[in-house]
Amino acid sequence: MTDEPAVRAAGEGHRIAPRRVAFDWQDTPLHWIPGEPTATHVINVLHLLLPAGERWFVKVFKEALPLVRDPGLLTDVKGFMGQEATHSVQHSHVLDHLSAQGLDTRPYTRHVDFLLDVLLGEEPPFGLPVPEREWLRFRLSVIAAIEQFTAVMGDWILRARALDRAGPDPVMLDLLRWHGAEEVEHRAVAFDMYQHCGGEDPGRYARRVLGMLVTAPVLCYLWSWGTAYLMRHDPELAGRRGYRLRDHNRAVAKGLLPGWRELGSAVPRYLRRSYHPSREGSLRRAVDYLAASPGARAAAGAIGRAALA
């Protein structure tokens, strides 16, 4: 969290909109952080979770759009949905690239699909007697909690100079920083959406707490399981090396992964009644990166060339 004054509070002038990007994966190696398979695969879990996860965000927000009565919030929400849809597509391309290199992620991602499409689908699972509006609000609270972590991780990746020194694949690093910058840019939208759709409901704060208490342990489980899966099925490791916490901690000490304290402190911060994510990270840093992202500039150049053709 930064002490920098927020460049934008929700609905006050900064337009949230999807950006065209283009990434060429042809030369990206499987271990895109050289000599660091654990750090590589801890971060690669993003590619396993985000394609389905961000499609689910968009589905839930579409359900909730009729509840939005604030024009400024509605504009932000539509921009958020466009950005999330673009993220889903770009991370799906990375899964295709991993598959082409002999790392099949489908056995893992099928479980993610089940979690989101069945356990957190439009209807409560197992016939639970939860009213339709309450089920929607709960899922919005889960998205708001997830977005707390994506904002923290997005800000971390923008600041992680140790990654630059490690000589990573520049295309993968750009994808992660472009995505992280947009997560910081729209860091308050899911929270504002949840608060707005909760109205004056006296259970609004309790539901926000429940959303985080469900989200934090599930994300931790999915991340550790996903890393173990990638390490176990990595053809370049051939089963010689599994996921070990001490290797993870070494990568944290090198600055190649966010620290446990940095991630963990995001939870009590979020649970403060007075909390608002507009002070999470640096919007100025995010916007500056988005203006310089090679992937965004490449897409803009391709559009310009097509217009002149």
C-alpha cells in the first residue's frame, strides 16, 4: 500500500478501458526466468487461473449490471469487463504456448472450470436455499476479495526490479506488467460494484468479510496445487524436482516473488471497515507503464499500419 494520494477516486476522471495488445511467444522459453523453475512456475499459475477466472468475473458482472444505478460506476464496470475479457484471452495464449512446449495444463484447469462454473455458477450448488440476489452479492464479494490480491500483485510486479536483473524473457515480463498495471488501474471497481449492489443492506460488511475468508484460503490452495502440478509435469524437469517451500522462500529472498508478509497484510487491510482500494498501489506508476508497454505499442503500431494499407 502506498502513501501516495490517489490519482483517481472512483468515477473521477480516469477512464478505464481495454487496450489492444500483441505478444509474440515464439522465442519464450519454458523457464522464462533463467535457472529459476520454482519462481517461473509460481508466477505461471496465473495463466492457469486467469483465463477461466476472468471470464467468470465478466459473467457475474453481466448478471449484476441491472443493479447499477450510478452512471459513473456503470462506465467503470464496463471498462473493467473489457479489460478482464482481454486478460483472459491473452493468458489463454500462454496456455497454448505451454502446451506446445509439452506442458499440458488441462487436467488442472478442468478443476478451475468446475469451481467457477458449478460451485460458483449462476445457481447455488447442491440445491442450497440461497436467494438469487444474495447469491449474486456473495459472488461479487468474492470477486472484490480476489481483486484485492490482484492489485497487490500487480503493484509488486511493476516494482520488482530483481526480476529485470534475473534476465527474464521480455515478452512474458511485459505481459505480466501490462496485466498488473491494469489491475492497479481498476483496483477499486470490483469493490465499488460490491458496495453499490449491497445497497443499505446491514449485512454488507459481514458479507465482504465472508468473501475474503473464503477467497484467501482457496487461492492459497489453488496456487500451491498449481505450482506443484507445473513442477511435476514440466518436461524439462522430468519429475526430478517438485514444489518445495524452501525453494519458494529462496525466490522470495531474491526478490523474484512477492513476500508472504506483503501478500498476507492485504487481508487485514481489506477487512478494515473504512478500507477503500483506491489507495492500493500507485496508479501513476501503472499508467506510466501502460503508456510504455511494448505489447501495447506493438498492437497500436499494427493498427496504424493496417489503416495506412
